[in-house]
Amino acid sequence: MTYAPPASALPAEPPERNRYDVVIVGGAMYGSSIAWWLTRNPDFDGTVLVVERNPTYEFTSTAHTNSCMRQQFSSAINVQISQFAAEFVKNFRHWLDDDPRVPDVALISTGYLYLADSEGFAATLRDAQQIQAACGAGTRHLTRGDIAAEYPFYRLDDIVAANHNPVDEGFFEGATLFEWWRRNARERGAEYVANEVVAMTLNPAGAAVDSVTLKSGETIACGTVVNASGPRAARTARMAGIDDLPVEPRKRYSFVFAAEKPLDRPMPLTIDPSGVHVRSDGANYLAGCAPEEDPPVDPDDFVQDHSLWENKVWPALMDRIPQFDALRLLNSWAGHYAFNTFDHNAILGPHTKVANFIFANGFTGHGFQQSPAMGRGTAEWILYGEFRDLDLGPFLYRRIPERRPFVETAVI
């Protein structure tokens, strides 16, 4: 069973111009981040069109995110990307020119707690902690006794160690970033239309996209095309004749629940060896997991598997936290990862042949926390042909045809 929004829910709004310097396909978190970074840059004086097929954003990954943020990665650049995101969130109003309309955005730093149930994974955590510490992150490597002293509610007889970072790691109100990026980009001149890119036309050499065709029938000439279409990224790439983008929609499930016996302190986002993760969510709790089988799905398929709660999530929670023997499920939903099947990392920058086709794809669940740095970097590439503030070179698309995966072991 799948759900496809009816055609009437997808209005075809024509744009004001017949040519734009930058056409961004997808107006959710990444499309809006890139549009905002472009329009705020004094070196950019061009035109931007953002084409969003679902202007309510109800059927986007942005609407289904848990807005988590962590610095616990195994590669230094991923740590640095999240460090910038934390500073960006904490200073969000300042980034928007101290606009008094812009609210403060809280970063709730309960941290992530990775539990290791083997000496091999404990060694992996120790190695990662050293990489993170070298970048200035506050990650600590904990023994079983350390965990018990700080969080006595866990059952730990199968746990040998853990990593925990209580500094600038936890969750934040990502919807506020998205709303203000979108609003401010429009105020700075970016044009958003409720429409859909249905085709692209390449130049005779096949080396650039000359124009995009919209669902409403218009042909729009363009200087640069940005693929910011989330789980639909491979479909968008195929319009430009690009068949090797390894990004597909994968379902991820979230569950909000209340405990009859709440914990006496906030719980960090705990990654259990079972594959279930859980954290405090105000007075309640939020858990999530992948399905038992994890195939690609249709990007319009948001049907839930209700058996996951009964058969996987609740048993894992009770096993790890005996106090959670009486729970009440309050809400649940299914969302999509834009899953990079090649190496689970973002894919950025230009195509190796279609040079004006720019990727911002494949974030594999890291997208919200990486959107400040990746949006900035993509705007830099469009403007300057290089990354300037952070070296995002390891994420360039060219590694895909060259078969050079960028390894990141800390993928949830």
C-alpha cells in the first residue's frame, strides 16, 4: 500500500521568468538552505528559482525528521560539520542579521550514548573518541561503571563500554531553521513556485543542462541546476541523463511514548546494540529504528509497520531499561532516509560530465544536522567553483564513478 498525493494537491504555479541563474529542484531543508546561503552572499547577484512539488512539505523528509545533532562520527570532517551546525543553531538569530522576528533556537545537549556490547565495538568507540577529541569535541569513553554511575536505569550486564558527548550534541528545533531560511531567502529575492520539474534538456554535447521543463508546461533556461530533491534524488538525476546516483528512499520509523514510571533524569539519545535508539523528549520519550528488512521504497510510501513497536522496539526498551516495563504509545510515523547505498555519506558538487548539475544528496539520516555546513558549501561551489569555509572535497560526486568510497562507520 502506498500513498500518492492527488494531482489537485500539487498545483502548477508558473514562475515569473523564463530564465534563472540557479534552479533548485526541491525546496525543503536543503533547497532552502542553499537558496538562503546564495542570496545572503554579497558576491551573488543572480536569480534563484526553487521548485517544490509539495508546497505543504507534508511529504518531505524535512517534515519527518527528529532534528538530532551529534559530533560522534569516525571522520574528522563529519565532526567539524556538526560543530559548525551547533554554533550556527546557538547563534541562529545573529546569522539572520539579528532580525528581531527570528526566535532563538534551543540545542538540547543531552548527547548521544553509544553502547558497546563487544570488545571489538568498544575499540571502535575508543578510536572514534580520539578523532572527535582531536577536533575539540567533548566525547568521553566510559566504562560500564561510569555508565551506571551517571545513568543507573540501564541494564548493563552485556555492555562493556560506551561513548557519550554531553557538549553541543542532542537535538534542536530544526523546523525553525527551515522556516526562516525559506522566508529569508524569499525576502532576499529567491522565487519559490509550487510546481514540479518533469524533464531536463541538455546541450548538444551533453555537457550541461540548458533548461528544465515544469509540470505546468514552461521551459525554463538555467545556468546551474541543483538536485536538492531528497529521496527523489535519483529520479531528478535521471532527467539529466545521470543513471548512477546511488540514492534511494529507505523507511525509518519513529515512536513517541509515555512511561508509567518516568526516569528521574533526562536520557541521552541511546544507541542500543539491538538497533533501537531512544531519548528523552520533554516529559515523554522518542524511539526509532530501521525495519527488520530495509529495501528501497516508493518516495510516496509512508505506510507504517505497526508490528515494529510490539515486536522490536518495546522489547528492546524493556530489556535495556527495566523501568520501561509499562509504556503507552502516543504517536508514530514513518519517514524516509535519502540513503546513499555507496558509502552512506553526502554527495555534493558537480557531475563529472554534466558540469552545471550540482548534487546535494544522499545524507542518509544526517541531513538536518549537516544542512548549515552543506548548504553553505554548495552555495560556495556554485559561486566560486570550490569549497571555502570547510574542505568538503571528500563528499564530491566524482568519488562515485571513481569507486572511491568515503568511509564513515558511525551511521545510525
